[in-house]
Amino acid sequence: MLKTISVSRRVIQGTAVFILAMALSVTGCARKPRQKELALVTIAFQEWVGYGPFYLAKDKGFFEDEGIRLVVVDEQLDSARRDAFKRGMLDCEAGTIDQLVLKRAQEAPVVGVMEIDISYGGDGIVASENIKSVEDLAGKKVILARDDVGETFLAWVLREKGLSLDDVDIVAASPGGTAEAFLAGKGDAAVTWEPDLSRASERPGSHILITSRDKPGIIIDTLNVREDLVRDHPELVGKLMRAWFRALEYYGRDPAAASAVIAGYYGVTPDEYREQVKGLKWVGYGDQALLSDPKKLEEVFNGIAELKLAGRRISGLPDARGALESGPLKEIYEDRR
């Protein structure tokens, strides 16, 4: 029997203190199970448009069809999610592969089980007019969220130019605060994602310097699941992924109807949502690297781990093979005709 879990929302004075039991109890009253008791599964993720199909699958009842009551936990801080995994208080997350690297390096019991999307223009660096190239970032104030995907993207493109994070003056901000800080003139450049990337570029004289469209394959979102859940309930993990793929298929058939459901969760119009997701590529079942080319994901994982080790963000290199589990993904469509 799957254990009921409660999770929290905020970090107080730098310490993860989880207090979301009330949120789960309220959510539990929202919808009655369909004929049978549903397995409670909690998931957390940042406000990235690529995760919209989770909302679509939830609203359309795809998770319930699989026997799952999915509870979305609003926890934007990665360290808080890490601590929740360690305490057995969170089942899974949608997050960038660099977040998986961090968690594995910090001994969080979580593994990546599938690719969600690949950023293809949705992440990038916005800069003032005097910065014309990546090399021009040297010695400049760059706003970003520490230990987040922006830091990884910046470190990667700097390394290609023979530079490192030590060559820029980092101005730390919250994951959702980089655009505001740049608009307020607190830095010469900022690393962020859509819709904040476009919003930040509205600062007079600024421009988008480089995006993930120029460097695809660095920013990959994965579904990360607690190890014991994968080990003890692989069929549940498979059902979770099946509902996700069903939502992708729904979006592909009718993007107007799908975006009408999703857009409200992001405070944008359906047209705006469809425009924003042009900056990413969702990864369908047949395109999963874990099935066709697992070494590809391992190489990205190892490259990011080396960057984080060089940047003193982790103290040792985690094992890529142990961080990726393809078992549930291989089995979910066995009976598909």
C-alpha cells in the first residue's frame, strides 16, 4: 500500500521546513475518486511552461484514469525539494537535469526516469547593449539563481570560450526574480527562461545574447522520482508517465483546446502559451534517449557534473548510470497496439 505523504511549500531562513500537509488535505477534498481508491502521488516543479501537460493531464482526468490522484506542490526552491526527497515527503519532480546532478551529488534518493522536454530557445541570456558576445560577459554583473539551470547554462557557454563563472560577477537572485532584477538595472546581464526572458529584454538598450536554440541539448527537463517508489511501485511510475504521454498526444491533436486548459495556470492567454512553448521540444515516448541512446543523457549529466565540481557547487562527481533508470519507461507501452 502506498504511504500517504505530506509536503511543504516554503523555506524559512535558509532551512527547508515543510508545512504543506494542509494543502494536501484541501486538495484531497477537491475531487472524489472514480469507483476506486486513488494512489496519492505528489509532484513539485518550477513555473516553467514545459510542464503544462501535467496540468492538462490532471484536468482531463488522465491521472485518475490510471488510478492516480496527483497533487502538485508549489515549491520553487530546489534545495527544499531535495530535502523533501531525503525525508520521504515528496514522490517526484519535474526538473532540469542539472537539478538531478545536484541531488545525486547531495545523496538525495532520486532518479531520472524519462525526458520531459528539451529547451530550444526558451532559456537564455539577456544583456545590455555593450555586451555583444559571450566573451564580453567577463568582468560584468550577471544576475542568476544560484544552483539553478541558468547558472549551468552560463557555465557551459563560458567554458566553450575558455572562461568560467569566476570570470563574471554573479548577482544572486531567486529563480523567479532574475528578470525583475535586470529590469531594475541591478546587473549587466541576466540568465532566465520564458516568459521572463522576453520580459527582461524590454529593458531599454538590452538584447537577447544567446539562447538554448543556439546551444540545444544542454537544458533537458526530466521526471525525477524517489528511488524507493521506482523500486517498490514501478507500475505506478509507469502509469504516471502514461498519463503524461497521453496529455502530449492530446496537445498534438488539438493545441488550441489544450492550451485553453493550460494557459490559466501560467497567467497567460492560450495564444501566448502556444507561442511560449515554441521555445521547447517535448520528448515523446518514441524519442526518449533513455530507450534509444542512454549514453547521450549520461554525457550531458557528466558534463554538467564536471562544471559544478569545477565551480565548487558539489564536492564529488555523482554516477550518471546510477542516476538514470529506464525500467518503468521500457514497460509502460508493452501492450500498445
